[in-house]
Amino acid sequence: MAYKIDQTKCIGCHTCMGVCPAMAIGDSPDGKCVIDPTKCMSCGTCAAMCPVSAIAAEH
């Protein structure tokens, strides 16, 4: 179960990028963050740290 960033909520603060132990989060062309599902360890650290609750587990 990977996590996904809701692009309508993401403010591009990059907090998630700094806390991801798998380094699975990168920039999209518009400056918001995206998660590479092939690298995501599903630890939930990014979701817990997101200040705008833009990250959730993808079902």
C-alpha cells in the first residue's frame, strides 16, 4: 500500500520530501510533490508530517 499526494491540497512546502526515509518523494513540474510508488515503503511518515493533510494511503 503506497501513499499518494492530493495535488489539489499540496502547497509545495517539501516537508514530506525531507522526512521520507526511502527518498521516494520528488518534485513535479508545477513545484508540488509526487511520490514514486515503486520506492514508497508505506511507513506513513510523510502523511504524518504534511501540514495540510495532502497525503493519504492509496487503497
